Amino acid sequence: MSAASILVIDDEKNIRRTLRMVLEGEGYDVDEAESAERGLERVAEGPDLVILDVRLPGMSGLDALTRIRAEHPALPVLMISGHASVGEAVQAVQAGATDFFEKPLDRDRVLVRVKNALEKRALEQEVRRLRADAERRYEMIGESPVMKALYRDIEKVAPTRGRVLITGESGTGKELIARAVHRLSPRRDAPFVKVNCAAIPGELIESELFGYERGAFTGAQARRKGMFELADGGTLFLDEIGDMSLNAQAKVLRALQSGEVTRVGGEKPISVDVRVVAATNKDLEKAVAEGEFREDLYFRLNVVPVRSPALRERREDVPALAAAFLRDFCAENGLKDKPVAAEVLERLQNKPWPGNVRELRNVVERMAILSGDTIEVDDLPEDGKLARASAAKHAGGELGLPDPIHDEDGRRLTLREYRDRAERRYLVSTLEECDWNVSKAASLLGVERTNLHKKMRSLGVQREE
């Protein structure tokens, strides 16, 4: 690991020499400049830290600091101050200096200040790197017409305070849309808090959303903030909002109306400033009509509706998505980049993708693991489970139904009855292929494991079959 480089800008030769001896004795690389003008030339060479005297002939240290901050905002600068100019040093810190020390120089104080400044710089660089990685991870990919229309919608709604309801099939990337709305909003530097309403048991959803006081229930040994409080000033993403219980819906509605939450076991309302973005793969209008979702909450959430398109609606984006998934997977697992045969990409584009982008990611990762140096047609799983699942999804006769249109008495099935029958047979067939391993079946189907369990219960699918 290379030594940190430090630039000392001071018009006093003895000060420069003293700092060089002290810093080089600790293994730092040291460069010098006798004036602000000369120092600014050296700053362009990219030191890790600058030590700058407040008072210099010609351009002052404060003016040089202003220039450095404008051109190199992340570069740490330590100011040197004589006893008569402590006020100037404080002014310099207010103008963006990292720290300052006084003359005469104290060796230990100098080394501590330098060490702290370099460690702070390293931490800030790591934070920026992690943020960049996170943004790349949640980057939306695609230049198809439907995606360009989606980008325009996001750009319009993001800067506002309007609540957003994101709808779309499972696996289409609704969370990415929510994060993009947050990232492009004035709340971008505040928290983005995600709640998966389908993954939290009904009896716990209230304490998760609103928090609880110590002793509110058995096991509540300390006060805990809820998701609304944690998202204060930022964005709260309520994923799978359609799976929230009616009781919890009423309390969320009250929080949205009043801007206040009350912890479980608490009495004092707590004001919160939260922008709510919700998402669902259900038809909420239908759920409202059937009494499964509150109409007043639906209208509160559905201020700006945004639809997440299915992958089959943007097949031209498949190559770019596959390339991004492959690049990320290889980088994360220490694999060298693998070229993909053109025919593989063509076949991927022509697949129906019932599991949408999530299914595509799974397939790409599987091919990356099982392929050789290049991903060829033989590495496609189309002759195995994926092909059978896809065929079953789109061909009612192959679902095992003697007549996919009529029941046993010859009565024509309603659309819902037909869909439930086909979906049930599809689930059973897929589970049998996976030896009733629900996690494996969920991955193959491109759905969350919890969602698959719920679907099995709603359709009455049990292993005895």
C-alpha cells in the first residue's frame, strides 16, 4: 500500500523543513511549496492532504483554501496559524478547512491531526464508493419505448411531494422505481426505508411500522422506533401493500392523514415527515370492490400511478439486462468476464419470461456458473425446467386439464375459474419438478418464497396431491 502524499505550503523554510522531517519520519511522502500560487500548481498533481499556512506573501492562505475547495472539494486541508491569527484559522475552518494547528509546531499534535484527516478522507472515499456501488446496483436498465416513458414519469413525479403507487407483475423491478423516485427527489440525502408488507406477520406489522415502547408486550425490553420514524425526512417504501391487513391499513391511513404516529404501548403522538411510495402486483381496484383493501387508503396512495412494465413488453432491453447481470455476477464472484454468443441473446429475447427481470437474472447467473469460458446455446436451460414451465404457463392443454375451457359437467369456465385452475396445475407441476422444495420452485417461478406460500394456500395446493 503506497504512502500518503502530503503537500506543505508555507513561506517559512524552517517550518517546511520541520514538517518534512516529522512527516517523512512517519513514512509519508512530502512535497513543499513556498507560496500559495506555487502550491496551487502542486495541488493539481493530486496530493492526499495539504498543510497550508494562513498568512502567505501574495495570495493569502484563505484565498488559496477557497480555490482548493472549489476545484478539489474532497481534499483535506490543515491550516497552520500563528498565535496572532487564531481567528483567521477559525474562519478557515468555517470556510472548509479540515482542521488547524498553531505555531510553534508540536510534533505529536501535528501527527494526530494528519492521521485523523487522512482517516476521515479514507472513510469519505469508502462511503462514496459504497454509494456509487449501491446506485449502480439499483440502476434501471433499458432504452425501449416503455422504459423511456417510465423514466419521463419518474422525472416528473420525483421532485414533488406526491405519493406514488407502483403497479406491475412480480419481478419487474418496482423497488428500482421507488429508489429512483427517492434518488431524484429533494429527500435524496435522507433515509430510504423499505417495508415488505407480505413478509411481516399481521400481528407484528403495527410494531414494525410504528415502533413500540418498553414493556408494550412480552419481549419488548427496550423502546424501538418504527419504520415511519426511521424514514423521517425521507421516503418510506411500502412494498406489496396489497397484502397488508385491513387493521394495519386503517392505522397507515391515519398516519398519512395526520402526519403522526403513536408507538405501540405509547400515548404521545410523534410527528413524522415521510413521503410514502407503495407498490403492489395486485389489482387494488378489484381488491377495493371485494372489500379486501380500504378505498380511502387506495385513493390516498394512488396520487400518481406508475406502472412497471413486464419484461415481455420490452424484449429489446434483454441483451443489456443480461450483460449487466453477467458483469455484476462475475465481478462479485471473482469470475473473469464471459462473452455471450449472439444466438444466446436472441433466444433470451424470445422467451416469455413469466418471472420477468428476476427470472432473467436467475437464468444469467445459472449460466455464468455452469458455462465454460463462453456462454453458448448449450448453456441455456430452455430444454429443462424453464421450457416446461413456460410451455405449461402458455398452453392450457399441457396443464393436465382434459378440457381447459369447460368443467367436468361441460359448463364453460369463467375467466377467473380458468385462471385459477391453470395456475394451480402450473404450481403443482413446478413443485413436483423441484421435489416440493418451495425455495427452489420460487426461484424457478421468479417469485418471492413468501408469495409462493401464500399462493399455495389461496389455491389449496398441498403436497399430498
